Amino acid sequence: MSKPILEVNELTTNYVTRFGDKIFAVDHVSVKVDDGKSVGIAGESGCGKSTLALSLMGYYFPPLYYASGDIIIDGQNISGMDPDVVRKTILGNEISYIPQAAMNALNPTQKVIHFIEDVIQAHYPHTPKKEIYELARERFELLGLPAEVLQKYSVELSGGMKQRTVIATSVILSPKVLIADEPSSALDVTSQKMVIKMILDLMEKGIIKSLIFITHELPLLYNVTDDIMIMYAGQIVERGSADEMVFDPIHPYTKALMGSIIVPEEGLRDVKLTAIPGTPPNLKNPPSGCRFADRCKFVMPECRVRSVELRDIGGGRSYRCIIPEEDLRKAYKSEKR
């Protein structure tokens, strides 16, 4: 049985506005990623996915602050650790990050190799430039990128090539965990396919051990990750295997999310699309009960007042709803009639 390479327990982080208000964008979130496994995180824009990505790395700068919880990477607890220490010893080595705007992450005034030199020497300041070049060349070629890219400026690269260059640079030190925050967004279909293949190759070739893939495209995660977590209004509302989440969702939000997007998988491609009514709650003053209550077609008066915890139903499956699993399934079947 594989051991967790990343274990997060009841992590809570918040933004502080200029008026001193706290916005809890990540609210008591627990994540476990086993060695050699990949976990996807999906949800609407603004649900807290990117904030969770930054929080998992223990990299806090105003207006984002750590509140509580444990972040354990390969046995080391980095919760509340000094950001400078995290940057020098943890980021890049233990855990790395592909930002959502990865195509804008490269310095347009530097050649790619000089950017990589800065990354490596920030961790290992005495590394010779010749050694850095050889490492970069080998890594880029291993991932299907020609060595001549190292001598180019970012403005000379296409969007897809920039994205792949940032990915290769993010894993130059072979981190144990890679967090990819919507790495295929803003790319054409061909470039998306190349980026996804590159990320999968990282695990296959042992460059990284485990992956967290963040996107709002739930069907994409079906082809990339082992497990999927659904996030809504700062909380995890359901978790299960990729098959379970796509073909057999339990939580009303997961069910609605699957019904609102085009799914190319057999058995789902002909399902009629339906919009999710309403908008997510304001996290400045979140509701006391279920945060999905105002948008849920199965809402009951109790949902708006009762505290809702994750129900563990075994086999790594859990969901956040006061309605029993059997009753939800009956409700879904009656809708089809």
C-alpha cells in the first residue's frame, strides 16, 4: 500500500481585505495524495481552487494568510513555516507549481536558459552554468522539447511552447509533487493535447512522483487523474475515483456540474445540458448551513441551518450533504422518468 506523499488536514486560509474583513477561500480542506497517484480538483471559477493550490505550497503573502491546519509533504510539516524558508528549501525541491497564467511566467528580457539558471541558483547558488545547461538540455529533450528553445526569448515561442517550457522549468529539480493550475487553459486543442501528454510523461518517466491537477473541466480530469475532488465555496463537497465522479456522482452540485458541461465519454455525450441556477455564496458572510442550498433542487429547510460535514461512505468516497446517499440516488432516478 502506497503512503501519502502529501497530506493536508483541516487547512484553512483567508484573504484580508483593506477594510480588515476575512474571506475564507479555503475552509477546513483535507487532501491526501498517495505516492505515485494523481488527484484532480474541479469546480466553478471562484470556488477556491487556485487559492488552495497556493496554500498547499505553504507560500503565503498578503493578502493571503495561513489560519490553521497541517500541510505535510513527505513527512515534513510546513504549516506556518517562514515563506523565505519555504521558497529556498521546499518549493521546487519538494513541491512545485505551474501557475494558471503560465504563458506569462517567463521573463521576456531573458533567454530561457538564463531563466532556468536563476531558478536553480536560487536553491543551489554555486551550481556551474555549464552543469545547469546540461541538466536543462537533458530534461527538455526528455520531455520532447528541442534544446534550441533554451537559447530563445519567450517572445519567440508560441503559446503552447511557452506553456511546455514553463512546465519543464517547474520540474527541473524533480519535485515530489507537482500542482498544475489549469495548465491547458487559453490553448488551442492541439496545444492542450501536447501539454496534457507532457504532464502525464512527467509521472511515467519518474520526474515527479505525484500530481494535483486543477481545472473547471471535470471530464478532462477523467483522463488525467486517479481521484477527483469537487470544490464549492471554499469547501470540498465530494471525493471519489475518476470513474465514480464522472459516471456516478452523489452530491447535487457534482451532479449539476456534470450536467452543465459537454462530456465526450460514451453514455454521457447525448445527455441534455442544463445550467446551474443562481450564484455561489459570498464568502465574506457564508451561510450557516449548506453552501449549495440556494442553488440545490433538493433543498430542505434543515439544509439552511444544519452544519454539514463530509460523509465517509467507504472506499475513499465521501460527500458533504445531509441527505442520505440512497435518497439522493432515488431522487436522481425519479428525475429521469
